Amino acid sequence: MAPKAGSARRGSKDAEGALREVIARLESIERRLEKLESYLAQHSAGGGDEAARALALALKLVKGGSAAVDLAWLAARLTRVQPAIAAARDELSKSILEVVALKGPLNISELTRELRKYRGKASRRIVAERVSKMAREGMLSVTAKGREKVVDLPA
């Protein structure tokens, strides 16, 4: 039995509506990214390069499959962690700070997985040791939750 002409038109209208919705969402995302760029430019006292790096990091993780991100929350965390990233002595410590800032609280296993995506390599043992050291230095906050340790930025 062939489809009726009316159902074909309805399907076409449904597709057009879905396309309009996708376009509206993309425009919304574009506006939010512009706000993020503006926020970072205004709030990085003399560190335009750091703001550009923070934005690039955020976009890299968002494009890499991160869940929907509240850009205001992300911008605030990135701005807050920039001095610690600048003070970090090695690339692993910088990467840990960047991932925790962008992803929020993570346990050691989750952090190691994210670091593998971000850097290409990471050892759970080495990440755990570095996190402990960074927590002693006040760069990170580690909270015991049952058997796991949850890593976040200090309050």
C-alpha cells in the first residue's frame, strides 16, 4: 500500500521543524561561545594567552565528547584554576588541573581515563601519586568517599 500524499507532507514538515530546531540550537551554542570568549578576555588580567589556552582546552574537551557543559560554570572554574596551572612545575600536574577544572570532581580511575583521552597516556598509579602530592601542596582537594578518592579543585 502506497503512503498517502498527506503523510508525505507531514513528514516533510516534521523534518523542516527538526531542522529549524537544530539551527536554533546551533545559534544558541554560538552565542554561548561568544559570551565565554568575552568573559575570558575580560577576566584574564594581562594573560590573554592564558585565556586563549583555557578556551582552547574547553573547546577541545567539549568537542571530544563531553556532556553538555554549563559555560558559565566552566569559565569560572577555568579562571579560578589558571594561577595554579601557571605555577605547576610539570605537564602532568597542569593536565590534571585542567581536566579537573573542565570535568569537575572525579575519582582517580575516572581522572586517569580522562587524562588518557586528553594526553594519550596516563598511569593510574602515577596519577594517584601526583594527586596526593598536589593535595598536600593545596593545589587539589581529595575527599574519601567510601573506598574511592574524589579529586576536585580546592574550595
